[in-house]
Amino acid sequence: MGTRIANGLSVDVEEWFQVGAFEKVIAPAEWDGLESRVERNVLAILDMFAAAGVKGTFFTLGWVAARHPALVRRIAEAGHEIASHGWAHDRVFTLDPARFAADLARARDALEQAGGQAVTGYRAPSFSIDARTPWAHAVLAEQGYAYSSSVAPIVHDHYGWREAPRFAFRPLADAALLEIPVTTAEVAGRRMAAGGGGFFRLFPYALSAWAIRQVNADGRPAAFYFHPWEIDPDQPRRTDAPLRSRLRHYTNLSVMAGKLDRLVRDFAWDRMDAIAAREAARLDADARAGAGADAPSHGRIAA
Ligand SMILES: [Zn+2]
């Protein structure tokens, strides 16, 4: 099985404690005292990708790169893309333009020093570029980013930007910066995030495979993501987080690696920078053909 369209494969590289589920019970000041699991988990992912012969993008926190530079170098040397997930997982809508710019610069510096390759891609923590951050894409363009994959074009209890297009678009009229939203599925008129993470881990494999095939049937690449902690059933267990958060964080950790191994073999995958380059060429061709202006999935949105 499988398809000829290469889909975007990405890993958001962060520790098990750097997630929204624990933000109310674990303060950033405690992070350095907690057990680090990111190295062993990322090494397992590198083995999985190598065995399947696939390349992907590792959106890595600057905080992680500063503490594990050899790991970042190893990811890069295996042929994967090192991209930015910001410094310490501050969601973009909690920052202002100046603080966002500083966060980006600090993370990029750590990532480029560790990885030895230019960083041209960005993923906002928790897909936190939305209607509240109309300045965010402009800051990314100013810093020379080629693409962002930071928008969830849905409504979700933690995130979402309902009005955003489902597929790659140029959010700025005066810059080439591309935004590649996380993959969504449309079921009974409702749009849901179907690009990985909890959706992939909590629901049956067939549902994610169906969503990717639907996107590919439209001739578009899917944008899929997961986290290193999602393949780690032995991570420390916190009992002090809200029940809803614990259910989401801990369910199906033991089956995730097997599901991922199947996914990376069932579909064709590529780095997000390669997906971005192909989608940019497609948008340019559509614009030349005059077809882009009134196609809703290609339309620009007000910045
Ligand atoms: Zn993250």
C-alpha cells in the first residue's frame, strides 16, 4: 500500500514535562531537576526512521539543544532537518512581537550551534499562532524563515484558528513565508485535527491512515507530528495534574511506537523543508495560472 505523495513527517522535540498538561503543576524553574528522557526517546525515533528509510523534521526546543547539543548534531547527521520549536515552549499568544523575536533568535542560535545547519523552519508550541497573533508571521519573515507549521485550522479546547486555510498558504502579502497547517479531517461537516499527536495515539490507526489518504486524494501532502514522550511508557508519572490532562498524556503510550512504525512504512514521507519547497512551487504555479485568487484553500487571510 502507500501513495506517491510525500507527506511531511515531524517530531516536536521536548521533554515529557514541557507540555501543556503539566504547566500548572511543574514550573519551568523545576525543569533542570527532573529526569531527562528526551535523548533515549529521540534515539529510538532515529532508529525507527532509519529502519524505514524515511527522513523528517525535528522541531526542537532551544532549551533542549542547549543541554543536548550532541543529540541535535546526531539528528542532523542522520539527514533530518533541524528546525525551531522556540526556546522554552512559551506559546506565541502569551508573548508580544518583541519577546517572540527574542525567543526565536535565542532558540535558533542554540539549534544552529548544535546542529551545524541553518534553521529555516518553525513550529509554534501547541500550534499557538492564531487570530490573537496577527504579527507572528511577520516576525518569522523578518528573521528569514522559509516556512512555519504553527497553525491548527480548527477549534480545540487548547488551540485553534478556525478561519485559517487547511493547506499551505502565504499569510503575508509581501513575503514568501509559507504556513503549512497541521493536517485536518472533515467529518460530517466538522473539521478536526488529524495530523498526529493525541489524535493518532488515542484513536485507531485506521482513522489517521484514512485522514492522510483523504488529503493525498486531494493531491496535497499531509503534515504529521508527534512527540518523543509519546513513545515512552516508562516516563515518570505525575499524579498531581488534572485528571483530563493525565488521561490525554498517558493513554496508549505503550502502543504508540508500534503504530508509528506502521505509519512510517505505509506512507511516503519527507522533511518539512522539502514539503514547503514543493508547496511554494505549487502556489506560484497556481498564481501564474490565475487559479489561486478564488480557491478558498489557497486564499490569503488578513494578517
Ligand atoms: Zn511542543
